[in-house]
Amino acid sequence: MENLVLVHVRPRHQKNVMAYRQAFLASGESMDGSSDLQDFTDFQAWYDQVQASSQRETVKAGWVPASQYICLQRGHQEVLGMLQFRHELNNYLKEIGGHIGYSVHPDYRNQGIAQTMLKEALKICYHQGMAKVLVTCHASNKASQKVIEACGGVRDESSFDPNSGEEVYRYWIQVN
């Protein structure tokens, strides 16, 4: 898919963000990189959390500052993917979550969207002065493994996600 852009989520995206949420709820799949959107029936409450999470002074206890992005096709408003960039790592993120979490709308998979989103996120990391980032995925997620490796990910030690009961592959990507 061409002309994809990552943009900060804004109130004007409400209808399309909630449609994205509904697509994931209907599919029963994990909505990674969405700032826990699955837990919110009210867009404004979710958006307020996203805004609070973006600043060290207002981020929830135990969380790290993060930026929430949505992926759109230039000139369109449908949310094709979501990506969260975590500005630093806590213990949980070092083992399970990484610096970047993402998901692609169930109807738009296998079109290069995840790879484009990750490449764009790496540019953001570069502009933040980061030398390398940690990106993770469950061992069962072959598609995400391919995306991470295509973006330069080098596999490190695995860890175990007690929430899912799955092995987690940890990849480091040099940011150039």
C-alpha cells in the first residue's frame, strides 16, 4: 500500500479510531500498540489517557512516557494501523513490550503496512537521538517476526510473557 503516514491521534480521528477498535473486538485479536484502546468504550476517556501518557509529569504510575500514532493512507481517514512509541523502557518493557508496539487492522494485513509503520517509527526514534530500539513479538507471531527482521531486527534472548503464557522474541534494531 502506498502513501502511508503515521500521525499523532487527534479528536478528529474519533469515528475511525472507534471503528478500528470494533474491528479488533469482532476479530478477538490483540490490539497491540493502541494504548489499551480495547478497554475504552469512550473515545474521549481514551484520548485523555493518551495525552496524559505522553508527558512524564502526567503518565500513570508504573508506565513510561509514550506517543500514540495512527497509520493512514494519505488523503484518507480510515485507521489502517496503530503504533505506540515508548520513550524509555521499564522492567516490563525490557522483557515483554519493547519500545514500539503496533497492530494492523484485520482487513488490511499482508499489504506492507506493519513494515512501513515500523520504518517510520524508526525515523522518529532517530530524531529522538536513540541509537537502538527494542521491538518484541510473541514466538507464534510469524508475520511480526518477518516485519521486525526486514527492518533490521537482530534477535536477542527470549523471555516469557506470563499474561499470555507465550515465549516472547526480543529484537534490537540499530537506528540509523
